[in-house]
Amino acid sequence: MYIPAHSLDDLLRSVFEKLLSTKSRIDPTKGPATEIAGVLLKIGNPRMRLSRTETKGTLFSCLGELMWYLAGTHSLAFIRYYLPQYIDFSDDHRTVYGGYGPRMFGQGRNRQVLNVIELLKRKPDSRQAVIQLFDAADIMEDHKDIPCTCTLQFLVRQNKLQLFTSMRSNDAFRGLPHDVFAFTMIQEIVARALNVELGVYKHMVGSLHLYDHDRTGAERYLGEDWQSKVAMPMMPFGDPWPGVKALLKAESKLRNGNDLDIHGLALHSYWADLARILKVFQLTKTKTDTRKAARIIKHIASPVYLPYLKKRLEQKIATVTPQQLEIFTVEEK
């Protein structure tokens, strides 16, 4: 089955409609589900990687999971700060065996993202720029979590970087939105490192499924209206790694409870916005300082993020004044 779409929300709508109507059922370890086997998904504009709905507008957890990958760690404490349910996927309550970070951004053979970039710089037409996440050893013994992603293949064609993700299994309701966000962000980082444009994103899945316990959520999603479909800002051209490293350093300080002067980092507005999003998350999670969070949001350069930040503050509305909420009247581009 082939499901093309322009944005993540267009894709989710088509996927949920098909999974809610299919009669094909499975009963795997994590519970009964409906399934479509052998699916190719396509997003024409990978920057439209964020859902614009109430149900799936998960900016903070998506960004947090991406930071976890980029940091090259499988620390449970790190990812639980953004996604507490990861405790269910740890064998030892300290690490996540199937964590992608060490497999993509590790050392030696696991220095895979940088290896791919170096290969494509030498051989732009190469078909060998493949990152392997699922390993043969992963099924030799039982683990609570092993990678659902098998490979990521990067192709430069007509000066555009395409990404082909191959999944053995994909939870359409909870996993797919996070996977699309993280992998298209990595696609854009690699494109900038290669000084090429961002091409299409394709996502191949062996078992695309919807668990029965998420059917109500999928139906609610289909019943929602969503705001105008807009893309995330374009990542600035030039070497992306200084921005990535500065963002990782900022994330670590915030997650560990420290204050952060974002203005003093002298970051490009693209990376500064992401740092501000992480700071708003910190201020509304660990300190519940929504007044300071509202002041931080006033400095966000891209209005694309405002609906997510507004939703976050409204969840803590008791300490926010009507005057502070006026920051959300900015027109979106």
C-alpha cells in the first residue's frame, strides 16, 4: 500500500482512516491491534513534521526524544524527563537497550551519521549511505525494547537529500509522529552538512498497526479540526553541528535544573527558538514558573511554535495573567 501526503497531519489522517476500517487483526505482546502489512508512506514537505492538532501536537516530547538521539545516549533518566512512559521499556531501570542514540551517534562503527556524511561528501551519488539500527543480536535474547527501525538510507539526487526509513514495525498512533519528527530533523541536519536542499521523506513499514487502546484517540483525532498547515522554519545553511552542539549543551543544563541565558549563547534564531522551547518546558515542568515562561515566549522568532507554547501555558493557566497571554495574538506566517 502506498500513502502519499504533503504534511504529517495529511499522512496521519489517511493512516488512521485505513487502520480504523481494516479487518486485519494481530495480537502481539503489547496488545491487540489492527494492522496493514507492507506500507510505503511519503511526506512531500518534511518540514511539515509537526501535527497541528490538539491530540497529536506533541512538540515537547518530539524535540526531547530528538535531543536524546543526538546526545548519543540510552540513559533512561534523560528520556523519562520528556517521556515518563519509557520506564516500561527499560531492562535495568537505568538504560533503554534499544535506544537509537548510541547506535547512530556513537563511536567507531556506530559513528554512523558522521560516516554517512563523509561518504556522501566523497561520493554524492553513492547508494551505500545506510544507517543500521536493528542488529542481528537484538533477537538473540529477550529485551523490553529493541529498535523498530531497521535502516535509514540517504540519497542525494538533483542536489536534494532524500531519506528512506525502513521499519519492521510502527505504532501509528504513538510512534509514527515521533519517528517522522526525529528522522526528518536528522535528514535536514545531514542535508545542511552536505550543503544540499531537503528532498522528500519516505517511510516503509512491515507492520503498521493501531492498538485497540488507541482507537478512541485516533477517532478523536479524525474528528478534530487543525490549524493552517505550516512548516517548521528552514534550518540555516552552513555547518549545522555548532548549532546542534550548542543546543545539546543548553538542553543538558535545563534538564539538570540549571538556569540558562539563551541570549548569551549568540545562537542563530533557528537554534535559539529550540532552546527557548526546551526552557519553557523546564519552567512549566520542574519549577512551574509560567510567568517566566511567558516572558521567554515573547522572544520566540518563529510564530509556528506559538500554538504549542500557548497550549503548554494554558495547562498551567492559574499563574498566568491575561496580559501575559497577549503574546499569543501574533499572526502566524
